[in-house]
Amino acid sequence: MLLSPASTPSQTGHMNSRSAESVRIEAVSKMYGEFRALDDVSLTVEAGEFVAMLGPSGSGKSTLLMAVAGFIRPDRGRIFFGGSDIVRLPANQRGFGVVFQSYALFPHMDVMANVTFPLNVRGVPQDEARRRAAAALDVVKLGGFGGRRIGELSGGQRQRVALARAIVFEPKVLLMDEPLSALDKTLREEMQMEIRELHNKLQITTLYVTHDQREALTIADRVAVMNKGRIVQLDSPEAIYRRPTDEFVARFIGEATILPLAKARGMVAGDLGAVEPSARALMVRSEDFCLSRAGGDGGWLTVSGLLRGIVFQGDSWLLQVDLADGQAITARAQKHFSAEVGALEVGQTVELHVRRDRVHLL
């Protein structure tokens, strides 16, 4: 799965930053019986770019990654790499590094043997293979672990071994399919930063699949949100979060209150300002609601409702509020509103304020 006859071994034993190349996906479709896993998907991952594919189960993100890797052949469409259409090229001739959710390590081999494996099948001399594997282990912060058995490693250490094995032959493209999903929250967040640091260091063109919204926003240059076999938005993490293009993206990424515009005009006090004719709803992120206004300017909107619940969640309180028409919304009160939260009682009417520039129209 990691073979590349074109790969040339480093003569120094150090990890080299090879010139990255782009991957271009054009109108790729894939059917499984009556189920459309991919529906005319197009995406370009620029040279050296890190793109995360994010979506719910069944959205097509892993199918697309496996098509790029060569493990699935699309029914239609083309995939370009290095100026050539590789859609019919076998996986073992694409030369892409792949990291799977299950890690796919060899349990009967030690760490060094696992990492040297891609070099051994390329015919790299054993001494050179071991030098390069040691360099790759250093990069993933496992220097000195070469003699360990896989069964002796923690989940995070196994993930690092899988990363070392994927980069040891210096691929121009790195593909990762839910590589952190088996880790606990703390370790997963730690590994997110390490993968991002690794990408910054090696500048490998990277396509990364995840269902974790925070992970995608943390780790990627751009995020491709997928739903029902299509990319519904491709943008920077901040734009995906602050300026979603539709209600699906708004609800899938983070916590959002969405009010149809007609309803909002009757329930929200304040001036909405200029509204594009195409706008159908307004969106407010839960953390953008405030329990009091900062300043007396007129750039605030206010909505009121019945407080149904208060949940303490460490860094904030989650307020559950029912509007007059019965719609439930959530607001996240930050620590600096602790006095205001302390004065609240379930069952009372509460006012939530939001600055107009924090409201996004859909």
C-alpha cells in the first residue's frame, strides 16, 4: 500500500522535505448498488496543503480518500497527480503514504521492523533503511523506541509508529483516515497538534478524514464539509465556522441557533441592518450570546425566552432556553458572566444579547 518504485532513498538517514505536488479530483462518482457514496465530487489539494474532509458517517469522506489512495476505483471521474490521471493506477504504484484508523501495524514485528518495512520492499539496503527509520522515529518523537514490540506501546505511541512508517519513504502525498478516533480526548488533542507540527515541518500534501469538527478546525488549512456524497462547503476553518453556506454546515460545525428570517423579525429586538434578498435565516453561535450588553451602542440584538436548564461544563455554563414559539435554543455563558448566571433561576424569563456583527445570515 505504500510502494513507490519512483522513490529514491535519502543518503543521509535524515528526513528530507521533498517537493510537494497537488492532487486534483475531477467529477468523481461512486455507487454501491442504489447508494450513491460519491456524487460528482471535485477537489484540488494544492501542493503542500493540508485539507481535512469532515462529515457525518456515510457522507462519502472515507470513500473519497480510498479512491485517491487507489483502494477503490470510481465509477466516473478522474484523479490527477503529477500531471497524470492515476484513477486506473494500482495503489502500490501511487507512492502515497497512508495512515489508517486501525494503524495496520504488524504485531509480530518490533517498531524498527514496522517502520523499515516500506523501505525493505523498495530494495533499500538494510543499513540505510534503519538510518532512515530512526530519523522518522525521531520526527514523531519516538527516538529510541525501535526495539519495542507493538504490544508494549500505548495508543498514542502506536499512532506515531504508523505516522513514521507512512513518512519514512518521503512520500509527496499523505492520506489519513480517522487516525485519531481510537484515542481518548486528551491524547487526541495532543496528537492533533503533533500532526499539524509534523505537516509544518515536512510540507507534505495531506488529505485527512475526520468526523470530529474541532479536530478539522484545529488541524487543517482548509476544510471540505461533505454530506450525502458531495462537498457542500470548502473553505478555511474560520470561514467554515463563522460563515457557513447553509444550515447543514451551520448545525454540523459547533453549536448554532438558527431562526427563520420571518420568525426572527418578530422575535428579535433590534435592527438587523441590511439583509440580502437571498437570506432565509439567521445564525448565532452559542458562545456569542451574552447575558448583558457591553456598552450602550445600538449594535445589539436581543431575544428572550424561558430558561429551561443551566448546565455547568467547566469553562462555561450551557443555558437551555425556550422561545415564545417553543423553539429550544442554547447559549453558552462564559466565566465572566458568573455573577449573572448565579442570579438566574430555572423557569424565569431571560434575555440573551448578541452583537449584530456576530450574526450570520444564511
